[in-house]
Amino acid sequence: MNTRSFAAIIGTLCLAGCEPSKVPVEPQDYKSIAQKLSQNSIIIDTHIDVPYRIIDQWEDVSKATETGDFDYPRAVTGGLNAPFMSIYTPASLEKEGKSKERAEELIKLVKRIANDSPEKFAIALSPDDIERQFEGGKISLPMGMENGSPIEGDLNNIQYFFDEGIRYITLAHSLSNHISDSSYDDNKFHGGLSDFGRKVVLKMNQVGMIIDISHVSDAAFWEVIDISTAPVIASHSSARHFTPGFERNMSDEMIQKLAENEGVIMINYGSAFLTSDANRYSSLQDQAWEEFKNQKELDGPDKFGSAHGGLRDQFDTDFARSHPYPFANLDQTLDHFDHVVKLTGSVDYVGIGSDYDGVGDTLPTGLKDVSSYPNLVEGLLIRGYSEEDIRKILGGNLLRVWRAVEAVAQQ
């Protein structure tokens, strides 16, 4: 029996309720299969923040870079074929009226990456593009717009950005905007979507733009699900089950509803999205800072660390030394994939939305950059997933949703 069929049998047994980790297969077999599977499958990661990383200081990511989580050599090593380049617009730019301008700048950067290295990269506008470029040995660069602020109240801008290459829009970001309330913002003044936001959802369906509900409030999510005639995605969210009270992740009920509507949740790799310990770390740090200020009777600018040569910066450094950041690990990341599969009864509704270059130095051990997808695949194999199921998680599920969105637009 070859290793391919053996792995498939393990996956079948797992669905029947066995404990695949106890099946006597040598670890090196999993590693070898994982390497081959990573190189022979289409791997789509729906959220990588390369454009914002290089907007102020250009780096040629077609070569090995000393900073960041993404470059071409590491992507090739990891088998990454289609990283969605995040066109991220900070929420603060909406009031300044500069959101659209910033989005256009970032789109130009992505096109520059592809134009400067046409033998390595190519813009992708459709699932067919990704599959063709995969066969041609090129890394596809589809684009997703993180934050709907650049729409700037004009529905025509949805078609404009589609024509520029954008294939999904995250409706909001860290603040509620003119489209949707944000999960991060206490000021949820729409109670979900705005009137204009409801029109945005319908227009995106008509154009063939994927709707992304990462970052939106729970109420906004339920409105999107009720309104949209096409499946939607969470481009970089994880399961709230492991981070109680963290609205930025999806609740069990939301994940189940997303699946009922044939959508996909793409698991975010940020440790704060994966474990409650990491999720609480910043709050504990802020609490310790408040206690420190009270002890030292600091007030005024001191609380921002500006009066004494960056007092807050020094405090944070000392705190990190005495309270090391609780990085998530590979197994805790895999738990989120398992949880979605268990909730929905299928592997069809989960994928990868790592947030590389977007979550700073909070990535899990074993998943520190884009060279590490084989580690994820090996972990899935060890947990009993079949090769067919893993291919769906790596890219097949997102391609299915994308084609469904295209089909709705054609109708």
C-alpha cells in the first residue's frame, strides 16, 4: 500500500471517530507526504499584509528579505501559490477623506511587484488565473481590500475597485465606518450595517466581489448573511470558542451559519486569535501599567511615556522580560481547524488566512512565516485528515466560494 492511499484511509478512520495520532505511522512519512502535498497543491492564503509593510520602505520581495514574513524564496519553500495581497486602509483615514487614495497606492505597489518580476509573480483576477498560473509555476497575487472605507459612499467605486483587481472587500476595520459597525469599536452606531452598507452588499453580489465579514460586528455579520445572495468569507478570523468574549473571532453559531450559506472561515495565525492566554496578554500589560503609574503617582503625558524618555516603552520591555509572551503553537492552531470541521460536519468550510505581515511578532511556534505551510499540512495529516480534505483546506474551499460568487454575478 502506498503512503498516499494509506493517508487517505487514516482520514476515513478519523471521520469514523478513531484517534489517528495513535495509528502506527512513522513521523518521517508524514513529513515527506506533507512536503509533496504542499508543493503539488494550490495553497491560497487570503490575508497577507505585504503592501502595507512596504509602502513606506520598499523591499524587493522577489528576493530573500531580512524582515517580514513573506518573500518569494520562502513562499516557494512553503508551496504558497496564491497569497491575497491585503489592500489595507487604516480606519483613521476615513475622516481625512484619504481612504481611496491610500488603497490606490497599495494596488499600484502590488502591480509593481508583479510587473518587476513577471517570471515569478502574476496578478490573479479569477480562480482560472490561479490554476493556470499554478501550472505555469508562477505565484498568483490576487488582491483583497481590508476596510471598505475607500468606497467613500459611492457604489460605483465597487465596480472601480473590481476593475482595478480587488476581489474581496472587508466591510470595516478597527472602527465603525460608513458601511458597517466594527467588532473592535464600542461605538456601534449602525446597529449592524448602515443603509448604505446594505446596498454595498447587494452591489458586491452584482459585481462578483466576495464579501468579507472579518472585523465586522456580530450584528453586521447576521445582516450580511440575511442579505447576500452569494457565499461570504471571513478572510482572517478564528474560532471564538478558544477566546471567549473576543468579538473579532467568530462564535460557533456564526461559523455554522457561514457554512449553511456555503462560506468559509480562514483561520488567523495571530496568537491572540488562537488562545485565551495570548488574547488577554495586552489587557494584563495595560493593567500592570496602570498599577505602576498609580504607585509612581504619574499623570499627564507620563501615561503615554513621553515625559521621561519613553517610560511606557521601558515598562513594556521590562514587562515582556518578566512576563514572556504566551505564543500559541501549531497544535493550538490546528485546534481551530478541527473545531470548524466538528461544528459544520465537513472540511468544506475552513481555510487559511494567516495575517502574515499583519500580526507582528505574535505568530505561533512552527508557523512563523510563509515557508511553514508544510508544518500545517503535516499536523493535519497526523490528525487524520485525508490528502483530498487537506487540498480543500489549502485552497479548494476558497476557489469554490470564489466561483460561486462569480456565478451569482453572472445570473
